[in-house]
Amino acid sequence: MKIATFNINGIKARINALPDWLDEAKPDVVLMQEIKSVDEAFPAEIFEERGYNVEVHGQKSFNGVGILSKLPLEDVTRGLPGLDGEPYVADEQARYIEATVVGDTHSVRLCGLYLPNGNPVELNEDGTPVEGGKYAYKLDWMDRLRARAQVLLAEETPFLMAGDYNIIPQAEDAATPDSWRGDALFRPESHAKWRSLLNLGLTEAFRARTQGPGHYSFWDYQAGAWNRNNGIRIDHFLLCPYTADRLIDCQIDKDIRARDKPSDHVPVWIDLAL
């Protein structure tokens, strides 16, 4: 089963580019981020006529996540639970969607996410994040994501968590790492939360298959970043042990960035033996 994650940066802007990529790449499932559309305005028919089931969790002009699947989606839920396991009703940002997809022999719980950027970084004099600030929200959101992973692991539910994490895991994941020092994507606190996720026993799919620098999934629209290959890798798949055992491959569709009216992100996909 080919499963992709793709921050499309607006469905209206990608109304032609996204279907073109789908026709070419033929993923079975796509986890989308930044659809930037309310649910009722999302052009589901374009994807349904290609054989995809469509589930979205949208928000006007900002954020928004969704799933396209050639296979039926079961038990669809929207929104990331709070630390106590209850729905986090105060979270008005549409950043998380879950559903189960059943393959030929196995099922997997899909957790699609758009993790907060966290900038600007606002710190107190003692270096702690300012309560109510964007960076504090990012770190809190990562705590909630870890808590959700713990629940799924305890239930022995096969799962993956994929999307735009807004995390540069290591220096080799940025063309110019020094320029990201102090940024919310690369701060020590962000790295600590990232490692706490991995330390649950999760596998980062791309690094399980490919090592070394020079692999990116995002290039800014500004300052000729694409032409200079000044990119960062922030779109990731984290797999529970059960799902990691079924990993066949993980690749980045880098060339999509050079096409007409591209997103600033490119698709990342895995192939699972399901």
C-alpha cells in the first residue's frame, strides 16, 4: 500500500497540480495538510471521480487536514485529544485527523497531522516559553501527540503518524542549519519533544531507508531557495513497531517542486506490506 503525506498549501492554488500528481504517482492514500478550506467548500468531486474516498477537517483560509483513500476509511475522527484522553475542545485550529484503512491482509490507523510552526519564539527571562504564545502551543501540541501515540501503543493498534511536523530533526536535514538556530523548527526544546516521540519506540520511515544530508521536503518560495536547493526536511512518517515491520520503502518526490504552481512542500511516501 502506497501512503503519501503532502502539505499542498491551499487546495485552490493546487487545484490542477494535486490531481496531476495523483494521476502520475497513484498513491492509495494521501494525508494532506494546509488544505485551507472549510469542509463544505473542499472540491471532493475532483478526487471522488478518481476513485478516492474523501475526509477533511477544514478551516477557513488557514490550516486544515484531510485524507484521500482508494480504500474505505473507517472510524474517522477529527481533532487531537487532550492529555487526559478527552477531546481537546479548546483547540480551534484544524490540524489533526484519524481514520483506519484496511489493506489486503492488515489494517493501519492513519494519524494525519499538521504540527504548529511555533514562530515567533517567545521566551520568559528564565528561557521557558511564554504561556499562551505560539511556541508554547507547539510544545503543548507535541505533548498531546505523544500522549495519543501512547494510547495507540497501549491498545496495540497498528498506526502511523504522518504529516508536516514543522521539525528539522538534525543538522543534516537542513541545507544551511546555522540559519535555523533559534527557530521554533530547530530549537532544543522542539528536538527534545521530537526525541520523546521516537523514544516511545517509533521509527522515522525516511531515515530507516536513507541516510546522509541533502534530502529535503520543503523549499521556501523566497530568495530562490529551490534553485539553490536551500531546503529543509520537515515532512515525516513515524511508524509504530508493528507498522515499521511492514515498511518496504520511503521516498521524497522532490521533482514536483519544479513544476507549474507548486506547493512549497513536496510529497513524501511510504510503501507498506499491507
